[in-house]
Amino acid sequence: MRPTITAFERSPDLGRGLARDMRVRWAMEEIGQPCDVRLVSFEQMKQPAHLALHPFGQIPTYEEDNLALFESGAIILHLAQKHPGLLPVDADARARAIAWMFAALNTMEPPIVEYGMSKVVERGQPWFEARQPMLEDRVRTRLGQLSARLGTADWLDGDFSAGDLLMVTVLRRLPGSGLVEEHPNLAAYVTRAEARPAYQRAFAAQLAVFNRAAG
Amino acid sequence: MRPTITAFERSPDLGRGLARDMRVRWAMEEIGQPCDVRLVSFEQMKQPAHLALHPFGQIPTYEEDNLALFESGAIILHLAQKHPGLLPVDADARARAIAWMFAALNTMEPPIVEYGMSKVVERGQPWFEARQPMLEDRVRTRLGQLSARLGTADWLDGDFSAGDLLMVTVLRRLPGSGLVEEHPNLAAYVTRAEARPAYQRAFAAQLAVFNRAAG
């Protein structure tokens, strides 16, 4: 059976591929596994049927035969372990690539999401401007460390892996801030990933959904 | 070769087992794998030797033969895949337990860390009090969803797994807030986990380090 994932019926990202279904779409294109996409509204995401799939009422979810998964990182790891193309075959290299998956989601993403969310949720607050430098500095610290580790390499550890895929989707959550661009090697890293045919196909697919919804 | 992990020479958590080495110590006790612990100072964590092991200058790290890993989630997944005791054998159940590992680290932990960090970093700021209800509400939303999913079960999905181990270490970052206690099933879940002999041994080991450093 073809797996089914869920995605926003109307993504708040204006078609820029920032929602977390983009990660799973991209991973599925990298491994050449077609999937069905079921679109859900914000209202449906809070209903029991969706909460049974995703306890935190978010997207994406993943359904395949009798297995239902949530959490984009877990879905991608599941795909990467089942199909070649997203993780090295060598056991040690595979463990290191998985470490980059966790680093993307647990070390890089939280300060980046916090910074982005402040601009949406707290923009009208009297403290908004005063807190921005602190939030930016947190992101800058992590970007500086990531840039130092990447150096002149194309990818974080050997060949392109699910670790790079997740890291790039996290870095793409900083558009317009100029923070990634402070590190030319990180900006080139994102561009290099976005040029992958699998990325292009996934991006086009999510953009088509947005454009249809926008009518 | 016995694996070696790193931990704080002087943990800022006052021996409460909130630093991320506790997760790895606990996992190693669950699988019955002894390890050596190398203590590092905050100054050493920023030096090239440590940054070669951990690009973001944190603890824990994990070294075993020719493999070096960082990110507590990745280390625990590596251990859980190598040794029985932390993940189900059935492939679908295993994928679901791994989803809980990612949920603990990527969905539950970020708002909990943000809430805890605000109390340390922003307590003196004029906006501190005004922002607390918002930060608390974010945590409350996630705790409510987690409580609803756990229901009357002992563990999140079948037997105790690495997903429960990580989730409990995340919930333990909320001491004194009373937020976990708003959900008796979550409070009992944490207590149930803390009663495990492997947890007790790991807790005692990290406390001994703290007490020695405190002299």
C-alpha cells in the first residue's frame, strides 16, 4: 500500500515549503517512494480522528499498512531505515548521520523556531524590540558553530544524508533574517540542497497545494 | 572497549539529575552496559578538543572504539539499537517508540526549556512577569495533550522504552512549577519511571559527581 502523509490544507507559510510536511515529501522523493497526501484543516487537526494519529494535533503524520507515525524526524528515520538513499550503509557513519538528525531538531531548531515565533506572536508587545537581539544571538551562536563544523565540505558528514535534509529544512526557517547569509558556507549549503532534483519535486508538490487552495 | 561519555564537572542543576548526561547514564543502566564518565569544565567544553567531539560545545558525548557521537537522543538510539531493553523487537512498535523519542525532544522539550530558561536568563527583565503566563500556557498545552494520550497506561506505547526514558527526563525539567502535577497521570508516570532500579543507579552516580565537586 502507498503510504499516506498529512499536510496543511492551507499552509500559513504562503507556499514557501516551511511546513514540516516538506521534509517528509523531500525524503520520499530522495528514496523514490511515492505517497498520497491527505490535506487537513486547522479545525480537523484538533478533532479526535486526527489526534488519534498525532497526539499533539500537528502535521505531518504517516500511515503505512498497520503503522501510524507522527514527528517528522521519526517518519524520516523510518523511511531512511527502510529504503536506501538517506543514510550511509556503514554502521558508524549511519549513527553519525542520525546524530545530525537529532542536532537539527533538538539543538538548531528550537532557538530558530523561538526567534521566528516571536515575530508572529509577540510583535505587538512592548518588549518585542528589546528581546530581538537576545533571540538573534542565540541563533547566531548555533549558526556559527554549525558553519565552523561544515567548513568547506558539501555536507555535514560525508555524503548527503537525512541529517542534511533536516538541517536544511531548519535553516530554511530563517528567510529574510540575513542570519544564514552571515556564513557563506551555510548559505551555499542550503542552495546546494535546494538544487537537488528530489527537493525541487517536493517543493513543487507542496506549492501546487498552496496555489490550489489560494484559488 | 568500554564506552566513555562526558558530563559536567560541576553541574548547574545542584545534583538533581537534570543535565543531559543523566539520560545516557540511565539508558546505559537499563541495558546493563557499564561506561566511563569523563568530567569536563565549562572552559574545556569550548576548547577545540571537545568541539571536535561536540560541534555545539555541550555534553554528553559518547565514544566507543572508532565512533564518536553527540546529541543525547542519538546516543540513546544508538545504544537502543545495539542492545535489547530500550526498544520493542516488533518493527512497527519500534518505529512508534522512536516517534516518542522525537516527540520528547522536538515537541515537548522546546517549550519546557524555553520556560525554564526564561526564569534564569530573563528574571531581571521588566517583561519577565508579563511573559510567564504565555510561556506556561505553551507548556500546559503540551502537557494536556500528553496526559490525554497517556490516559491510564503505565507507559506511552506498550512496555517502557527509550521514548518513555526521554519523555520523563524532559518532564523532570519542570520541578517546582506544579505544571506536571496538574495531571496526576503524568506525575505518576514520572514517579513510576524514577522508581526503576536503573534510574536509581544512574541518579546516584550523577549525584556522587556533584557531591564530590561540591566538596
